[in-house]
Amino acid sequence: MKLIDQPVAALLAAIRDPRPTPGGGSAAALAAALGSSLLTMVAAMPKHRAASQEDVDRLQAAGRRCLDLSQRLESLVDEDSAAYDAVIGAYRLPRSSEEERTERHRQIQAALTAAAGTPLDVLRRCGEAIDAAATVARFGNPNASSDIGVALELLLAAGRSAQLNVEINLAGLDDGDYVERIGEMIAVLGSECATGAAAARSLLSSGS
């Protein structure tokens, strides 16, 4: 059974288990999915502050976007665990001969690259959800402002957590150019998440 299809108690028990997966990457994706789901909820509330049909359309579009993001992030909970299981499997490959050591190294590098890509996707999705949060904060139900605030905190924490998971996998890679490029990318994405969350919070506090 997929992690995301398990009851909440079973999923938490799996995370508490001393085995390496599911770990921080899956937890980051789950937190981001929760944040996106909260934004979807607020955007769908019948009472809102949208004063025109155009604004209603924008709010509904933001809600649909957050729904899509939440569903993608659900799948990333399992994808992250699968990616890191592949890393573990690569490290366990035999290394008795030079040929085996070469193949093992090749597979480790490939697995680490894939394992970095999954939390990178989580980080991107966090940024997209935070961007949509500004529209939800502006036009959504004012009585749900705390829900939007919680969503932003979850998405920020998930984004920072995903960034940590990208970095730990990059640390084992030999391709310096790739490591530098992805390192710069996650720094920009992380900064954009922080800036976007601050903008959405300002809309909540101003009530406009």
C-alpha cells in the first residue's frame, strides 16, 4: 500500500519507525500537501471577499491550482521514499572487483541525482502554492485567515525541509557543475518562497 493511502496513524507509525524511509523528504511533501489543501478549502468557501466576477474567477483558479498541487505533492510523499530506497540499494551493491565498484559508483550517482530531484520538485510546488496563497488571502473568506496563515507556515517549513533534502543528496555527487547549478536554483526558490509568504501575510493583515 502506498504511504499516502495509509490511515494517518499508520503513516505516522511508519515515519517513527527506525528504518530510513519514509523520512524527512516524505514528511516535507506531506506538510506541503497539507498546506495546499488548506488553501484549496479556503478558496472554495462560499463566503469570500471577491467583489467582481473577475475576482471570483481568480479565487476559483487559485483554488484549482492548489488542488492540483496538493495531489501532486501527495504522490511525492511516496516518490521521495522510493528515490531514497534506490540510494540505499545502490550503496548495498557488491564492490569486490573493480568492475563492481565502478558500476556501484555509477548507480549511486544516478540514485543521488534522482533523490535530489524529488525534494526539488517539492520545493517548486511549495513556491507555486505560496504564490496562489496571495490570491486566496486577498479574496478568500476573512474568517479563515488563520487557516491561510497555517498553510503558509506549513508550505514554508516544507520548502525549507525540501531544500535540506536536496542539499544532502547533492553532497554525494561528483558533478560539480550540476551541484552548483542546483544549489543556486534552490537558493532562489527558497528566497521566492519567503518573499511570497511575506506578501500573502501582508494581505491577511491589511484585509485588502
